[in-house]
Amino acid sequence: MSTRSCPDWPELLDRAPDLHFKHYTADELQLAADIVMALPPDLRLSDVEVCADTQRNVFYAAHTDPHLADALSRSYWQELESWTGEPGSP
């Protein structure tokens, strides 16, 4: 999977105009060890998708693998709703 802009970019732009979300595989992000260790051992990082603004460490849970979203949310990364302080529609 190649890096690309999120297909929900118009909605995301309205919700967080300072962020630019793209889709990545987890291995492209070169995640911290504590995040990787929180993932199931049989999960291949090259198969796990994430939608994120990597400059600000914000991810969009609706387009992120649930296992990875959980691990990210327990780290220094923030989910979009937490970053904006407003609940959004998935």
C-alpha cells in the first residue's frame, strides 16, 4: 500500500484544518517499540493500515486498524476526537 491522502479529507479538513491525514502501513511509521509491543504478535506491520498526520502524531480511528488504534491511544499519539476535543462522526 502506498502513502496517499485520506479519502475523507474534506470532512477531516473541516474538523481539523491544521492536520493533513494520509494512509500508511504501520511499518512506514517506524513506531516506537512500546507501541509495537502492544500489538498482537501475529500481526504483520506491513498489513496494518493507519490514517494519520505523522507531523503531529494524530490518527483517525475510523480508518485505522483497531489493534493499532488501541496501541496508539495508549501512547503519545492522539486520536482525532481527542485532539480536536469534539466528538466526530465515523
